[in-house]
Amino acid sequence: QVQLVESGGDLVQAGGSLRLSCAASGIIVGGNGINAMGWYRQVLGKQRELVASITRAGSTNYLDSVKGRFTISRDNSKNTVFLQMNSLKPEDTALYYCHADAIYGLPPRKYDYWGQGTQVAVSS
């Protein structure tokens, strides 16, 4: 059973920092069955958007509006993906989701897994 469990969301003042964690089970976040791990966010009434991703090889990509402020990383020994968020802005307020893009099995098949989300609120 694959599970992604997010934590770390909170209410914080503008300019503050938070670190979100995504604890994975049933998959290896840096393993060869994973194409990428990512963080998405969603505001009520808007579409979910990709904030940051990290590939199996460790390459990272970011939404333009968070470049220089957010950093995605992983700790393979803990099987956990992190999103360090600095210089937070009210526009960062959203429900943040962890996502796994996986491919494995015989024959190979693609799988998508999602966490339950963690709330981030940034006050002005």
C-alpha cells in the first residue's frame, strides 16, 4: 500500500518560513521506480499547480513565482521529501499536496499517488 503523508503546514506571517514534509511508504522516493516527486498547491476555486519537483536523478524544477524562495529536497534514509519555504507571501496560501510519479511492474505501468494535503496560510 502506497501512502504519502504531508505535515508542516501552519499559519505564518509574511516573510516567515515553513518546512513541509512528505513521508512515503510503499515506495522508495529516490528509487528507480520513481520518475519524480513533487509538491502541488491548490487554492479554492483554482486549479492545482505544480510548485516544485525533483527527479529520480535529483534534478529540480520550480514554479517561477517561488524560484529563489522554495527548495525541494529528499532524505533517502528517511524516505521523505521536503519543501523548504522561505520569504513566504500571502499569495503562497494554499493546500499543499505531495505527489509521486511512478512506473514499475511487468509490463511497466505508470502510477500517480497523492497525499492528503497540508494547509499553509500566510498573513500580511
